Amino acid sequence: MTTTAQRFRAAVENRDLAALDDLFTEDIRFYSPVKFTPFEGRPMVLGLFGVLLRTFEDFRYVGEFAGAAETSSDGASAPAEILLFRATAGGKEIHGIDLLHFADDGRIKEFTVMVRPQSAVHALGEAVLAGLVEDGLAPAAP
């Protein structure tokens, strides 16, 4: 049996945005390392993933851990999985983790990304913002 995390990992590694659609709940919350408030809702999160799949270079998962963790949205404990990754963005090497929290139906209800080092966070933030503006998902800076 293939888990949601395995399906998610395969979709990202294959840069298959369409395969992500049924893996997210309608009200998914995506916590970014470059934005204080979460991105909310499946359409916005799918749009964000479209930008991320274009932005990251040499993206690869290098490990995983499964268990349970408290969610940010309601503080309840939920099944969770951490996927460790390496990538390049804006010429900077990134080390990071994707923390996936799962709903009762197995779909991803909360997604948190953490990356290092600070210089990579900055480069990633600039690249993602440019992509969101380009795709009409964020307003252009005045």
C-alpha cells in the first residue's frame, strides 16, 4: 500500500503538479519559512507548489521520519511525517524539511517547510515571491 507521503514524494520528485491535487485537504494550511501567516486552501497551495517546482533546482529527498506531532492550526496531535531534502535555489544550496500532518482521511491538512541557511531562505523567498507575482497569486510590489 502506498502512503500519502510516498505519493507526495513521488509527485514532487517527478515535478507532477496534477498528482498533488487529491493529496491535499480543501482547507490545507502551508507554513512557509519566508511568510509569517500560512498560505491557505488547496487552490493557493497548489499554485505555490507550481512556483516551487519551477524554483528549486536539483531537488531531492534524502530521508524521512514518521510519527505524530501537534498541529499549528488546532494544537491536536495528528499523524505526521518529515521528509528531509536538499536543493538549490538562486545559486544557494538549501537543506530543509517538509513536515506533513495528515487528516483523518489520510490527506495532507497541514504542511510546514523549514530551511537553512539564512542566505538560502532569503534567496528562496525572493524567487518564490517573483514566481507568485508572475502567476498572479500575489500582488506586485508598489
